[in-house]
Amino acid sequence: MKNTKKQKHSGKHKSIKRKHVKTLHIIKVFTIYLIMTVAFSAWLEVSSYGDLNPILLAIASLLTAIVATFFHWKRRQHNKVDDIAEGKL
């Protein structure tokens, strides 16, 4: 026999609010950009035989990651506006 009783949803998957999901996404994107820029800075340091200032490389990596995250966020906002205008959302 088939069990016809419906199971209730506990609602646990809805506990994370949409704002927190957006924040987590931005943190994830920032972390990825930061790892990429630090790796590039390390490659620059090795390829220049240690002639570069590591503090300046770290500051440049951090600023690059911040700017890249900002433009990523702006592009997502722009795409969302386009989707709303086209009636996709």
C-alpha cells in the first residue's frame, strides 16, 4: 500500500534570509578574487627575484580584489535590471 500521508516541511531551508545569501555570495566572490590576486602577486615576487616590496604587493592585491568584487556586484545588479525589464523575473 502506498503511504498517502503528506510530510510537513520543517522550514529549515528557509531560515537563511535572502540578504544573508547575497552577503555570503559577495564574501565568496571577494575571497576568490583575493586568492587570485595574491597568487599573481606571489608569481610577480618570484619572477622578479624578490626585488618588489611585499607590503605594496599585498596592498595592491587587496585593492584589486575589492575593485573586482565591486564591478562583479555592479554587473549582477545591471543584469538583474535587464531581466526585470524583459519580464524574466
